[in-house]
Amino acid sequence: MEALGLTYDEVVHKIPFRNLLVMQRDKIHPLTGVKVNKTTGKEMAERRRRNKRNSKE
């Protein structure tokens, strides 16, 4: 209830239980680990070519 920022009245009387479960599941969680940067297809192909060259040596 506190994590979703809801009042007791909203939880008990206004919002259906199924909706509360979905809201809890969809709650934003803090990020951990390394940020993943988006790459283009060109960059991925270039990286693959470089890796193939390095593995042959």
C-alpha cells in the first residue's frame, strides 16, 4: 500500500484486488548492474567482424 502511494480507502473500497496485484507487479524497481546502451545493426556487424579477425590470430 505504501509502496504504491495509495490510501487505505483506495485499497479497501475503490480499487479491485486484481488491479492492485497488477499495479504491484508493474511497480518501477530500482536499477542495478551495468547500463545497456542501444547499438545499431551496423555497429553489431562491425564488432562481429573485429572479433572474427582477432580470434583467427
